[in-house]
Amino acid sequence: MRTQSLDQFCAWLEQTPLSQTIQTTAWIVPTVQTVHILAIAAVMGSVLMIDLRLLGILAREQSLARVSERFRPFIWWTLPILLATGMLMIIGEPVRSLENPIFQLKMALLIAAIAATLSYQIPLGRDRAFWEVTSSRRGVARVIAIVSLLLWVGIVFAGRWIAYFDNS
Amino acid sequence: MELDALLRSLEATSIATAIRENDFLFPWVESVHVLAITLVVGSIAIIDLRLLGLASLDRALTRLTANVLPCTWTAFAVAAISGALLFASNATVTHTIPIFRQSSSFWHSPVSTWRCFI
């Protein structure tokens, strides 16, 4: 997706003092990227633990609610860090990110991954045993886990592929 | 020099050549490498926070390591293999990068720490 107004917005953003600072200070982008990938590691580790529990592979001696409670904060508290560091990279190179089809795909996958996360956490918040009472619910939980894992893996892959669709 | 000859022959292998010359193979292997690293760091952090007494205190350390370390080791194996492939595809250049030399010696210390658990 590439529209005239997006072109204009990118052109404006590139000229802002913050963007200029990011573009001309050599250490900012590598530092921000390092923080971004460490934050992704925290999310991926937590997502993996919850999803493997949803699949019934790990930590079966603990309730899903307990496992989710332990790792959920790492997902939600890390997302703002990812958002902030991601935005700094966007401000530094708006055309390379905002107008990149892979970046747009990554954002769509992110929205879907957040929706998948909420889809098991919201019922779990109302009823701690929600996903464990019937076999059909256990089946749905497994499907959510697989979809969630695929979405997060897709986000990491898309993040790397942005660099290979350089359209700036 | 012997090392140069070795790196050149590594770079000339068919798999290294394929990764270097194919437009999409390098990014695919690199994506797998990055994914594996995030899983190594993310999972070992769970164990480290438990060892520090900061998280997962309601679970016995042995239970936690039995669950988490297989994920860490699997991800580590994938990271090592994909990293070796990326290195091989550009061996003569990569081995001259100072940061690369440091990072490949750094991983000996986490590996020896994890060995305490197995």
C-alpha cells in the first residue's frame, strides 16, 4: 500500500528534527534495534511457554491460569517497549518502514497475534478453569496456541524481511 | 595461510554457494537464526530469573528446568546450525569482523553455565 498522503507524511517525518538526529547519530539505530530484539526475546519466550501449556505439552502439573498469570505480564509490559523502539526506527527511516509491504504485513500479523492472545486470556480472566472443563474447549485452546505461535513466528520473520524489500 | 584455505573451501561448498547466490536463501536462514536466538534468550531468561529468586518461585527449579531447558537447547541447536550456514556462505569476510570473533567466544560462557543443569 502506497498512497500520496502516505508519501507526503513520510517526506514530512523525514525532515523532523528527531528523524534527522536518528539519521545522523551512528549509535542510535543499532542500540534501538538491540533493545527491540531483546524485547522480542522476552515476548517469544513467554508466548512459547503459554502456548506449549495451551497445547498440553508443558507444565501440565500447573493450571493454565497459573502459567498464563506468570508469563502474561512479560507479554503486555514488553509490547510498549517494542512499540517505542519500533517507532524510533520508523521515525528514522519512514519510507523504508511505513511504505514497505513487509512492514505492513508485520503490523497486520501483530494485530492478529494480539487478538489471538486476548482470545484465550479474556475467557481465562472470567473463569480460571475455562479452557480445561470440556474436551471441545481443550481442542479450541490447542488451535489458538498453534495460530498464536505461527503469528508470532511470522512477526519475527517479517521483521527480518523488511530489510530485503528496501524500497526507499 | 592454512585458515584462509580452510575458509575458502568452506565458502566453496555447494550449500554455502547456494546460500550466497540465491536471492532468498540467505534471508530465510537468517530469519530462522534470529527466531532461534529470541527463543534461546527468552527461555534461558525464565531460568535465570528463577535462579535470581525474582520469578516462578512457586515452581521447583528442577521442574522448571525439565520444562524449559529442552526448548533452550533445541533453539540453541537451530541457532548454531543456521549460524554456521550463514558463516559458511561468507566465511572469508565474516571471520575478519571483530564483533563476530567476540560473539563466537562469548557463547562458551553461557554453554558452560547451562551444563550445570544437565
